[in-house]
Amino acid sequence: MTALAIAGDYVVRRGKAARPTQTLKWTLLGTLMITAIAVPILGGGFVHSSRVFDALDDSVTDILFGRGVGSFPRVFQDEEINKRHQYLAQFNVLREPGNRFVRFSASDSNGSLFLRQRLLPGHHEATLSLRMRGQTTPPDKLLIELCEMNILRSKSECQWLGITLDAAKAGEWAEYSKSVDLINFGRSLLGFSRPVDLMLLNRGLTGAVDIDDVRLTAPDGTNLLANGDFETNFDHWLFNPGDHLLWHAKNIFLHVWFETGLIGLAAFVLVLLIAFNRLFNRIEHGDRWALVLLIALSGFLILGAFDTLIDDPRIALLFFLLLFAAISPATLELASSTAAFLPWAKLVKTAILTVPALGIVVVAHTFLTQKLSPPELVRLALKRADIDWPWLNEALTPAPSPAIPIGQLFPEWQPLPTSHFAPDAQSLRIGMRTFYSMQEAASALKSGDTLDIGAGVYDTPLVIEIDNVTIRGHGHVILEKGTAKDKGNMLIQGNNVQIKNLECRLISVSDGNGACIRLEGTNLSVEHVYFHDSDQGILTGADPGIVRIRDSRFQQLGLNGLAHAIYIGGGELHIEDSLFLASKSEGHEIKSRAQITTIKRSIIASLTGVDSRLIDISNGGTLVVEDSLLAKGPNSSNLDAVGFALEKNRQSNHRVILRGNIIFLERTESNRLLHLGNDKTSVDLFGNLIISKQNTGYEDGNFIYKERKAAGFPEYPALPIERFLKSPSAF
């Protein structure tokens, strides 16, 4: 930058006598651009850059238009977390009657998320006190750091504190305190001192931990922290991740490519070239303000070769203001005065024209990549900007369809008839041995055993660590509320487990990911099981082997768009003769990362639930849906009925087969039958009967009707359920 300033000053002083040739000017510009793009790729950032490229799908839409402005942290972070099989550490401010608190999610020891506050410590001892509530046994340990900082990184070794939660008070609020020595922190030098940060770490937690009323009390009773009760959300608190690579592309050009595609990158580079060309011309005519802008933008791009910079809104605003000043029509004025270079009237007029134009470009780009209707786009923009205008949201949001009791459309689920060898009520049996607690029975299991459960309601969890086990209910067996290790009701750690004839309900855990069945082993078979009113029905790990579901029912499951009726992390998924009904809280009915997913003779219906997609095949692979009923309801939050390879194309071949299905697309706003994340996907949609007021793009080979009456169906909400399930016991 110093050399550029000296050279620029020489050109300004000498004027045309020092004017560089056009060849020299464009050589300098080209060198700067090539260096900014190539240095991180050829240098130490190559590995990270290759991971960023891997997270960018190879579909034409993504390559040309990117994943959307602001999408990098979400897309890349999710991809890396799934690849590493890590928990994504997070925290949220939650509310309970009369109180707000912050909840740290489960995490692992490979990374950290820091919740920090800067303070003026003085030179004395202090007392750190806080209230915490844990959920796990053995209890978690919260790590706390007190560090003298440079800016973001600590200057020297920090003071570490560890507070272990009281196991006897699991699920209850408890007070904790520690003495803190602040004597050697923030010592003054010539009236100045380094800042001191108190940091709460989300690292290595096996379950969620709630935190409230954080205080750092000086000897005179002064509280050195602000908003420790989180009543004003995260005011005075900052956060930063231990692994910053999950949040940053580490190169400004790569970041622009990822979010806006090759078209956006080309436009970005073109604007930079125009700006530098105009600034060179201004410098040649003696304009020192142009030299200042040139140095500022050059410094930005040099740093941008090793960091993203524009993913921070405040820095991005500064950069684009400088760039706007450089490319404004005012730079065409060939006068040496500052007034000529920056005529404010022209700048204001240009801004008035440019801002709406940019808004139109952003809206068009979002519509093209997300296919959202204008009201949905506006609502999304308000949500992203954290603008709460109830009157506008109400005007833009269609009135939800009134809830329809599922019992009006579907009969109640019934258990299979009781056999002559059934255990007594509220008892369990393995062979000829009888047990009266889940824990005792589970501990006695051996490979090849069948655990028979008598009729009744059981509120304790079941942990299966043995391979080749069958769990079988006799009569009406209800498992409810109890959870193991803050994960789920039935924690299956063994392989080749079969589960039959049970009802599971009211399962929830602190991180919102509670499942009736949490599979950590491989190969699971589920037959005639009723899952409902829980966070999730079935949740597996990344390598669950083969999961088979038959004659089962999943109803009113899902939470906050992160938990779903079922969530299969890999392997194979095969579903037959089953129901997936009315997922809630923006959960999918079926979310699968399996290489092969097959669904036959089943019903997947939103009804009046606020679900997301009916089927989400996140990583692509093979999806087969045959002889089934898919019904997208009016209140669904997502316009897609089926999403395919929208997160990552991990499979080598992609194929979608939908044959012989009846499909209702009846969302109040826009609908899309199939959303593909890979344009090389082989699609076979044939012989389906589709009810949709909008074009699906798959009219050939299918029977398309604009309304139910034309297809011979009764009015909404009736569904032709009788023709799909051969086994009425699934009801």
C-alpha cells in the first residue's frame, strides 16, 4: 500500500508527463486480480478452497447463479458438520413463564462456540455466580474462560474455570459460584489497558445446558457484567466460533462465486475493473481523492485474497460505498477539484436510481433460485432483517386453513390382537423370565432374544446394546415421556434390531431432537408401530445400514424445522404400507440421506399441518415412490412436495422414479412438485395422477387436473385412502 501511495503521488504530481501506458495500466489491474484469486488457491488456503468448491453443487443453476446471498455459512457449515459427524454447537435465548435464559445445545470436543462479554475488571478478586440447569447423567461441565485480549484472540494464557453441574438436580435450576482472581488482568500502561473478556464455552456438552443470571461481582457489590439474565436477548454479549473456517470462504472472489454464481462473479470483477480504470484516469489528471479510493480498494482486495470481509454487513457496506463512489458517473468529469470528482447532487441522483435497480436484481435472483411468490419473498426479507411488522406480515400471510381433526379422515390406530403367550400387563418377559422394569429386562438381553412387553403405559426409556434382538408389544403397549441420555425413548445401540406393535408418544429432549427410536447401531426393522406427538419418530446416525418400515404410522411430529417424522442419516430406507401425517413446526414427513430410498403403497399427507416437504432426499441417490398418495396441504411452509439433492450431491448417480401415485398439490401459495439440486438427475415420472392449479413441468406421461372435481375426487380435505393401504391394521 505504501508503494502504491508513493507511485500514485508521483503520477498526481507529474500529471500527463508520468501517464502510464494503457498496457501498463491493464497489466497492473490484471496482476492484482489474478493475485487476489490465485494466492489462496496456490497457498495454504487450497484445502479450504477445495472444500468450499465441494459444497457448491454442480447444477447449472448453482454454477451460474450461486446458492443465494447470505447462504454460505448455512450451506457450508451444515456440509462440514455432516461430513465430520459432529454436533453443531449452538445457543438460543428461550423463554419460560416469568423468565428468559440461554440454552447451550449438545456439542462435541472438536470445536467451540464462545459467548463472550467485554468488561472492565479493576484489580481485585471477584465472584462469578450463575444459575444452570442440566439434563444429563453423568452431569455436564461448563467451561468458562477469562482472558486478556489483543482484539479477538487472547494475549496470553487465560484463566480457566470449570463448573460441574449437580447430578442430583438434573432438570432443575441450581446456583453455582466460583472465585475469580482479576488482579493481573487489564493492567494499565500509560493510561491504557488491554480489554478483558469473560467467555462461556459450548464445548463437549453431552446434552443441553440452560444458563441464567450470570454475575461477576466485585468486592463492593458492583456487577461487572450487563444483561446477565438475558432479558434483552444477547445485548452486551458477542459470540464467535472456535472454527472460523465454517463461517468464511477465506477469499472474497470465491465467496462471491459461491453465493451469486459465475454471473455474479463476472459482474463483480467487471465493476472492479471499471472502478480501477476510472480511478487511474482521475489520478492521471491530478485527483488525490481518486488516489485515496484506489489505495482503499486495493487494500480491501489484497486482504480479500486471504479473507472474505464482505460477509460482515458493516464492512460490506463500507466496501460497496467506496466502490459506488469509484464507479459513479461523477468520475467521468475530467477536472482536478474535489467538487468535480464528487458532485453530491449527481451521487444522490445515481443512488436514487441504483438502489431500486439493485433491489429488483436481488428479488429476481431470489425468485429464480428459490421460486417464491412476491408475498413470500417480502415475508422472507422481513424475517431475515429481523423486522417485526405484524400488520404487514398479516397482510402478506394467507389465512391458514382451519385444523381438521385427523380422526375425521383416518381411523384410530389399533394394536394387533393379543396372543395366548402375552406377558401380564405392566410386565416384560424374555423367554420364561419375567421382569417389572425396562432396565432389568434390557440388561438381561442376549443375542437372539425376544423382549415381550405386556399391555400398559411405560414412562422409562429402553436402551438396547445387544445385537439381533426383537422388541414386541402384546396388546396396547404405550411408551411415553422417558428418554435415555437426552436422546430418545428407545436408544438402539445394537445391530439387527426388530421393533413390533408399539405406540410411542410425548418424547422430547432439551435440544429438540428427541426421537421415539434413536438408532446408533445398524439395520433396523419397524413393523406396526405408532409414533406421534414427539420431536421425532425415528432418528439414525450417518451409517444406519438398512432401515425397513412397514405397516406403521407417523403423526404430528417435527420441531423447528430441524426434527422430522423420520430422519435417516445414510444407508438404505425402505417404507411400505405406512402413514406419514401432518408433520408440524416445519418438519418434513420424510427426511432421508440414504443412498436408496423406496416408498410403496403409503400415504404422505400434510393435511392442515405446518410441515415443510413431504419427502426430502437431502444428498440425492435413488428415490422410488410407487403406488402411493402424496398430499401437499394448504398450510405447508415449503412450496416443494419433493426435494432432491438440495444439500449435497454425495452419491455418484441420481435417479428419481415416481410411478402410479396420486398427488395433490394444494398449498395455498405456490407449489412445486419436484425440486432438483442436480441437473444431471435421471427423472422418471410416469402414470401419476396430479391435482395442481399450476404447471408441474411433468405433464407428459401423467394425468394432470386443475381441480379435484375434474378428476372425480370429492372436495378438500377428503383423501382416497382406501386404495393405497392393503393392510387396514396400519390405521
